Amino acid sequence: MKKTIPISEELIAPCGMNCAICSRYLSYVNNLKRSQCIGCRPRNKRCSYLFKKCTGVNNTLKGNAAFCFECNQYPCKQINRMDDRYRINYKMSVKDNLEYINKMGIGKFIKEQYRKYCCSKCGGLISIHNGKCFKCDAITRLVEKYNRKY
């Protein structure tokens, strides 16, 4: 199936979030009239949720680390809070994502993200936030599709 929206390294946020599956990013690339975002790294790592509060000595805002796991304070209170929120609300763990990236590399992580979030109808990407493909409007229950453990 054709991948209509590329997932690049640039779209993997320092916290482990894949911005390409964020509803705000999908609104941006599909030119929808709703809240939009171009991704954390293209915005100079300005994560609206996490990095306003990042205080680590080697934090990603200062350019000393590409990912949170490289910081001397990882896992910090902020990343733990974000991870809890995403586990509960979206059945996804940013800390698991970071562990995968650290062990397997960014290339394999991106391939795995395509496997998990590619729409079977059109090849678009399914939003982590609402299970919707913003390309064809298909709704996918990601929890059932991937039998997630959270």
C-alpha cells in the first residue's frame, strides 16, 4: 500500500512521540480547518506539552540531546506524566517508544510506526488521538487492531 504521508526522523519528537500520527499534525498536512502543528522538531523542539518544563542539564532544548533518554534526568517527572497520560488516554507509551529507538534505532522505529498506524483503506496515517484516518475518514479502533497491553 502506498504511504501517503511520510514519517521522517524529523517527525519523531525528543519525547518519543511520533508527530506524524498526532491529530494536530495530520490536520496540518491535510489542510484541515482545525488546530494545527508542524511537529516538535520543525518548531525547534518546542513541544507544547513537555518541553516548556524541561530543566535537564543535557536537555533537548539546549541541543545537547536528540532524545529524552540521553538526558541525565531521564526519566523525569514531566516525561513520566506524559507517558501516564498517553498510556491511559491513547494506549501508547512514549517511554516504550524511546526504549525502542534507543535499542533498535530510528529507522526500525519508523517502519514499526507505519505498520501500526497506516490506514488499510488508503495508506494514510491514523491519528493516535482519535483513531481516524484524516485522508479517507476511516475510523480504526487502534486498541483492538493492535491488541495493546495498556
